[in-house]
Amino acid sequence: MPPEHNVTSQDFADHRHLRYAGPIIDAHAHVTRTRSADSKDDAEWSIAQAETMLAVAEEYGVVQTYSMCPPEDIPALRQRFGDRLRFNGPISKKAIDEPDDAAYRLLDRFLEQGVDVIKFWSAPRGRERGLFVDAPWRIEAARRACAAGVRVVMVHVSDPDAWFRKVYTDVAKFGVKADQYVGLCRMLEMFPELTWIAAHMGGDPEHADHLEELLERYPHLYYDMSATKWQVREVSAHREAVRALIVRKPERFLFGSDLVTRDGLPREHYHSRYWSHRTLWESAWEGRSPIADPDYTPEPGGPATPPLLGLHLPDNVLNAVYHGNALRVLPGATTRPV
Ligand SMILES: [Zn+2]
């Protein structure tokens, strides 16, 4: 069995098709301390995976990464990596009956650590836990964060179309895809003074027209381009529409990987994600995605992974999405971290 991160035996050391030579800022990743899943020992928390991930990042020109991690991970990561890492605090509740105060205490811990961004994770599968993007406790968290000087909120709303076809078939429970955007629009209207980053191409790379309509309605809205399998599959499948949108609105997109550190991951796992993202955005490479994708339905007898069709974005657009927009939008962003 070939590994999940390389089912096509792609040579990730082959960068001949990658034409961009400048710095890249990763606006969406999860660099955390890791330990084996069965460990309960705090002494076993390690930054070795973070070390590996950021070393590979550097090989792809990624000079700075905005990480979502637990607040207790921040001091060790910051001490080791300095400005190469900046932090984004996910504000959530563990259970629907957990008091709102738990979310505010979590926010306080992130504020004490000086996060640049807060995140509201609000995928359809979080509805049962009450994780609506516009839940009252999230509105209050946004208010408090704003009062404390935070200016950027990242949100995850919606999920791939394929999941609405296969996983979220109970509409009463999950709503349809369009329903996921009602709360987001409400928050965008309630907090025009904040910058909003809708993760994973706003959750809708399948519908560039919808993404464009939101950008036109909300000048303080941006998209990060993270989530490798999803973007490779759907951006390739909607290549012309997505390319045309990014070229029309290059100032509204931020590069992101959505890479996650995990105990035991091989170095090549990290390579697979950076290689695929850069191949997708900047090259004219055409082939099969190297990464196994459970959301792709192969043709009978056809290749196991979806096509990866590079967008070959123009140089000025690459400069904007790879670092220029981050420098403008994200506090603490720099292409010369020390
Ligand atoms: Zn993520």
C-alpha cells in the first residue's frame, strides 16, 4: 500500500515547475506540540513535529506561519520559533451545555498569549454542539476580542459539496449548504470594523460566483486558500472559474496550507501538502494529485486520485496571495522573521 501522502510516487524534490521565488506566509495551519495519542504524560509533549514541519515549509519558501493551537502550547513554540510562528486562537465550547464562561475564559487565555487572530470553527458537523458562527457567546467573544485589540477573525463555515451529498444528508440537522452562510453574513454585518477571513476558499471553491458575490457585498471579507485535498480536487475541477475570480480580486485571497502537526507523521507528509498547493496555484502542471482523497470518486478503472490542474496564476497575483495580502491584513506579518 502506498502512503496516503503519496499514492502516485511523486518526486516531491522535483520543483522544476514551481516558478515563484519570493517569500510565502501561511495564514492557516495547526502547528502544535504533539505526543503519542495514548500518552497522558505532560513531560512527553514535544515540538519535534513542529520542527520538521517548519523545516519543510522553509524548503517551499514559507517564512511565516499563523498557527491554531491550544493556548498552553504557545509559550514553548514561541520560544523556539520566534516570529516564524504567529498565533490564532480558536474559540469553542466542548459541549452544548458547557457554560458560555468557558469560552470567555479560553478567549482570555489566548489574549494573554497575544494572539493576532481568533477563529470560530463552525462546520455543519458542529451544529449539534451549538457551534454556530453567530451563537450569542461567539458574538460576545468577538466583542471582547475586538475591545482587547484583536482585529482579525477567521471562520470556518460550510464544507465540501461532496459532504452535503454524502454526509450531511439529514437536512433538518445540518441544513443545506446555503444555510451555512446566513450566520456568517450576520456577523459580517454586525462587525464591519473587523477583518474576516473565511477559511478554505470560504468553504465554497465549487461556486466561484457565490464567492465573488460575497466579496462584492463585504469589503472586509477575505478567503484563505487552505485545505489541500479539497482545493486540489475542486479548484482543478473548476479551474477557469476559480482562476478568473482570483485574477479579478487578487487582493482578497491568502495562501494557507491547513497542515496539522501530528505525532509520527513522516517528513514527506508535509512535503505533499506544500508541493501540491504550490503546484496548484503557480504552475501549469497537469497530472494526478499525489494525495489519497476519500471524497474523490474514481472513474471505473481510472486513476485513484483526482486531477491536479495548475492555475498558473500571474506573477502579480502570486505576490499578493503568497505574502502581500498577509502583510496588509495580518498583524505581525513579516517576510523577514527573526
Ligand atoms: Zn484548519
